[in-house]
Amino acid sequence: MKVRSEFLLGSRGLSELCALNFVNVGPKGTFKESGDLKTSPQDIDAIFSYLEQAKSTKLVVHFHGGLISEASGAATALKMAQVYSKAGAHPVTFIWETGLLETVSRNVLQIGETKLFQTLLKYLLRQLAKRFGVDLGGRGAVGEVSDEDVKRQLAESDPFSDKEAVVRAKAESLNEADLQQLRTDMELDIQNDLETDDAVGGVTAPPPDEKKLMKPALSDNLRDEAGRGFSIAGVAILVAKVAVQVVRRFMKGRDHGLYTTVVEEILRALYLADFGAWTWGGMKTVASAMWLPNTEPLGEDAYPGSYFMLKLSAYQQANPDVVVDLVGHSAGSIAICNLFAALERQKVALRIRNVIFLAPACLSRLMYSEIVSKPARFERFRVFTMTDENEQKDQLVPKFYNKSLLYFISGVLEDEPDTPIAGMQRFWTGKPPFIDPFLLDSTAWLGDPGARRSVLSIAAEGGDGFLSSALRHGDFDDDPPTLASLRAIVSA
């Protein structure tokens, strides 16, 4: 792409993106070409030659979410360049596309529409409602739950939300022995239902296009003796196991609501755990690998993040008045945390003025280790994110997964369900079960009234640099008050 010496305000499209305003990270965090955009070491050299000629003393390095396509990353670079240019800074956006958000949403929607998934969802919700005496307002007595009762709830915008207190209270009264007895009882009950239910075909003989969405090993293990479908006994054992895991999360206070937790545990047990480990884990690998040290001569297998980091350090050392701000949206926070780790590991000097996280998707533990516990690495920190109430209303896949992307990452894509994610207010309570030392320290640090390090969208007090009205995870780099806050912080 041709390098231009100015940023075109109001431009849209890859052809209008100036190479002085972005660094494209290719496969496995390298300089390798991955699409229409490509960055070479010479392109990064050109950025710093331009900064030298322009006598630039203010630089903002922006990391978009890492969950989006190349085109979306380029559009973000164009948009954010306008914001930071108006604040008197030279903007550089790291574009590191994975397309994960589109891939996850597409696969989750495809799974949710299968007869197999819908049948399993029905059985689990019916069993749990019956076992915990949830009154669904049907014609039968409490404890008698029909398919129609479940269907009525699933038609609601927030299914079972008014039933969660009953489930939670009863689950908290159980012990592990109760849980194992519950599992045994449910296995027998579910097997009996499967043998008599007219809709059982969706479970015992799913079509090939549905089976291919499942974990291969699981699909093989559930096959019946004839090899034509799934074993009813095997499916009953699996469904009961998933139900017990849902109850266990309620017992520990680690649930995401009844409906959402059931969906998460079906996905973890049957579908997305392997998929999530590959895609989400692969994205985190890129966020780390881009900072790996380089060796001469530099080729396509070299790492653009590391090369940029060294050039930026040298530029700042030669120009001591240069200030650098880092902004990371969603998974961009992971890239920034890994940048700090690389600076320390490679003993590279770099003075950072502001670190700004927008709805960070990094692990709370990672933010603690690289940000909270090492405040000498930067002058100021601020995080913009949603209140938990709004996080729960931000539906990743409407009518199927009814909470936000961060909830999905926490509940499905990480190794353990309800893994603490830095941008989720849910984990900032300072109360059980969120009392791990790193969470308590992070909560106190973020909540320090003198430092004002956190801004919750539409709940923030007024003032330049402390406003946001974003109500969706993807809104933070579009929301006018948030962008105005970024301009205020950078221009200071």
C-alpha cells in the first residue's frame, strides 16, 4: 500500500488508509501477508522517519479488538486516526485480524438452530425446573413441567430470569453428596423421557450436518451399537452430567443466570470447548507472539510488534519530550499487557503516559500481573466498560446467547467457566465468591476515588475524560462521549 504523508479525514475503505497510521500483524504475529493489508519493516521505518521530520512529540498506539476482520480493523484505524489527530497526536493502530467474533457468532447461531441442541436445551431446562420446584405458570402443579411450559419461557426476551432466585437458593443448600444423588436420579428420569418422547429423533439420530458441529470424540463415544444414531443411555448420562455442572455453578455463585448457564454448559460439553480453545487461544497467541524478539536479517517470519517497540524506544530516547499513550479495546488489552511483559523481558526502556482500556477482554489475572501490580510502568490508567446490568443486556446472539461477548468469553471460551475478565464489573464486588487476592487488589485499585481509574458507561459522573454512553461491547470505539473522553485524555 502506498504510504501517504497525511491522514485523510473522513476517508473510508482500505485504499484510503495511510500506512503511516497502522501496523498490520500477520499470521502467528509475524510480518507475513494475511489479506489486502501488509506491513514491512520498511513501513515501520517510514513511520518513525515521518515522526522525526514532523517533530511529533505525542503518539497514540491503538489496539483494536483482535476479534474482527481486516476490513473492520482498517475502518477502526481510519476512525481512531481522526480522534487522535484532533487531540494533537500521531495515531498508529495495530491491525491484527482474526475474524473470531464473526466466526463465533456464526457457529453459535448454527448450533442453536439444530434440532439436537434445541432438544438438549429443552430436556435440561425441564429437568432443572422440575428438580428445583420452579413454577413456570403451567396447568400442572409445581414440579410438573411440560414442554409447553419451557417453550413459553424460551419465547421471552430473557428466559427464566424471574426464576433464578428460586434455583439459586435451593442450589446453595445442596452439598456434593446431594449433587451426586441428583445426577443419578436425573440419568434415570432423562433416559425414561428419551425412550418415550416423540421428539427423541433429534437426539438419537442427528443428521450429519449437525453431528459435524459436535466434538468428534464425543460424537463417536455416544454412537449406539448399530452405529446409526446415539445411545439413549449415553445421551442421558451426558445430559445429567451437564445439568449437574449447571447446578454446581449455582452452588458456587459462578452461574450466569439459569438459561445462559445451561447454554454455556451445553456448548462446553458438546460443541465449543475445542473450537473456543483453538480460536480464542489462537488470538491470544498472536497478541503475545507479535512481541517476540527478532533476529537479523528480518524477513516475513519476524515480529512487527517487537520491531515497532524497539523503534519507538529509540525514538523516545532521542526525543525525551515524546509522550506515548496506549489504548486497547476488548482483546487489544491483551496485546498491551503482553507489550509490557515484553518490555520487561527484553529490558527495553519506554515511558508510557496513559494506558486506556475499553471493555477489556483480558483475564483479570493478566491485568493484575502486568498493570495493577506494576503501576510504575505508566503514569495514569483508565478503564471504560459497562455496568454489569448493561453487560447482561448486550446480547451477543439475540434469541440464543442473551449476554455480552465478555460473558461468552468468561463462560465458554476460557478454560474454567466464569473466569474473571478484566472488563466485567461482575468481578469487582470484593465479595464472595470473587475474593481471590488478585481480584480484591484489582477491585481496590480500580475503585480508588482519588485516582478515578474506572468509568462505567452511562453511570459515570460528568467531566472531560470520564464520560461514556456505550451500551454494547462494540460501541466503545464508536460512542461519541467515549471518543470525546479519549480526545480529552490524549490532548491533556
